[in-house]
Amino acid sequence: MRVLVLGAGQLARMMALAGAPLNISISAYDVNSDAIVHPLTQQNLGKGLANAIADADVVTAEFEHIPLPVLAQCQQSGKFFPGETAIKAGGDRRLEKQLLDSAGVRSASYHIINNETDFKVAINKLGLPLVFKSALAGYDGKGQWRLKQAEQAAALWQDISALLGADSKQAIVAEQFIPFQREVSLIGARNSKGEVQVYPLTENHHVNGVLSASLALPGNELLQQQAQQMFTAVANQLNYVGVLAIEFFDVNGELLVNEIAPRVHNSGHWTQQGADVCQFEQHLRAVCGLPLGSTALIRPSLMVNILGEDTVPEQILALPGLHLHWYGKSKRAGRKMGHINVSAADNTQLKQRFEQLIALLPEADFPELAQMAARLNG
């Protein structure tokens, strides 16, 4: 089986690693250069989307912000999963909100802003505080603003107006600020038969809007059931095929959708060591028409992102239950360079191992991990 991935980053790389034991061959299409590359070696395998599609049995994607002509060409092939509609919804907050409404899934109240009149209506309609998010091209905390006091509105509108003026296709989604206790995400898969498998909820910790660490969070059956129902509603609405991630705000045990990601997701990397079948293999199973695998947690696990650094203390490799995953990228400030998975026999041991890891990592490069460790039940 040959799978073409739109995008040539770390998620395509990890799909290639997961697919090899199943004899699934992965190539990646770089939408910026029009090159077809090997996801691991980055060796050039050719050029041109038409050629790449013709050589593939299945086409999928590792990110949402894909040029519309590329999406249309892939959709026309009949090989593209999860498909054009899902990818567009993941890349445009306006479409995402419409999807959630049509699926009957709760999210923050919102208003779409195209001009200054809309901006004022949003403030009057939703009240303060508000969060403003760019409809297109916003990720990892970028393209977002908060408005807490009315006197800040004029200055904020200048920033938003400049963004809207630079791109006629852009818009802003204003949302009520949600005073949530924590962010959790659900990674799951749906196949072409409508069968659904979901992993345990994951608790996420962010620093400056970027994911820092994720912890598999089994045991809360009511919250898990609520998340699975919302996941299934969204996946069915899209007739989704593949792995889908949904980020939620946990508000006193009630979940509100923050955003969706129609792909394998950073907060699901712990599944590589903590689950029977990892999210990357699961995605390939779904899009290739293979049976979905078990999503059971086989041991308590967590993931730590490596941001902007191309080295870590080699002593961490001596820690039991630790697995280091590099992405082969050149170093750049804030860039996702790799991740560390930590697993253990039980929660007490996981907390101990996490604290041992934290002691070896430079706090300046890995801030606030101790705060997450303190929340672990040991």
C-alpha cells in the first residue's frame, strides 16, 4: 500500500515509521516546493502533485493549511482521506464553528468579524472578556488577542484591522472567554464503515500558547464518555475517515470544544509508547481500509515537547521508561524539534520518572514542567 501525505514535516515522518511494519510505504508532498520527498531522509523522489497522486493508493494530510487548489486536486482523485471538507474546517475557524453548530456540539459563543461594525457588535453581543482569533493561518497561540477592558478596544481594533486589510480572505472569530480549569484533548479514529475508536483523554499544559506537555488521563469515565459523544458527532457529521483530534475546555466537568485538528496531533504523541496501537498507525489503518486497532492505555504515559533546541542532556537516555524522538529539523527558536515520552507501571512511578527527567532538563528551555508534575497523582 502506498500513501501520499500532504506535508513533509514530523507527522509524515512518524507515519512513515509506523507504516513500515505494515508494509505501507509513505511519500510526502511539500506544498511549498511542489517536491515529492521521503519523509525520513527528505530525499527528493520527484516533482508534481499529479505524479504523486497517480503513484499513491491513498492520499492524506499532516496539516490543515493547504492551498485550496491542492485540496481540490486531491479530492478529485477519489483517494483523499479525510477529505477536502474536513481539512478546510480544520484550517478555517469560520467553517469549524459552522461544523460544530451543525453537529450539535458545544463550543464558546462567537461572532464573525469582517469589519469594524462587526467588531463592535461582537463586544455588545458577547460581552467582555473576549478572545479574538484569526479565521485563517492561526496556530500555536499566533493570530490571537484578548480584550479585557472596553478602553482597550480601539487599540485592539487597529491590530485586527491591519490583519483584515492585508488579506481579503481573512476574518476574525470573536469568542466569549471561557474560565476553564484545564485543556484536554481527545484523539480518535473513524473508518469508512463508521466505526470509532478513541484514546483516553489527554491533559495538556501550554506555555505562551504552545503545547509543552501532555499526560494520558484515564479513569474519568463521565468526562471520557462526554468527549467520545462529541467526537462521534463531529466525525459523523464530516463522514470522517482517519485520526481526528478535538481540543476541549474542561469547565467544572463540562466540556466545550476549543478547536479540531483533522489529523494526527501533538497531544497524541504519548500513544507511541503508551497505547497498544499508536495514533500514527491508527490513522494509516483507517485511511487504508484496515481494521482499527486497540486504543487501550497499556501503561501510564506522558509527552514533553522539545522546543527550539537540538540537544538534550544525554543522561536522560539512562532513565527507565524514557523514549526520545527527534524530527531531524534545523534549529530555530520556538520550533518543535522533537519530543520525549515517559512511561511507567503506575502513576506513582510515572511521577517519579517525570521528576527525574525534569531534574536533568534545563528549566530555561523546559519551563513550567514542575507545575505539571505537581498535579500528577503519585
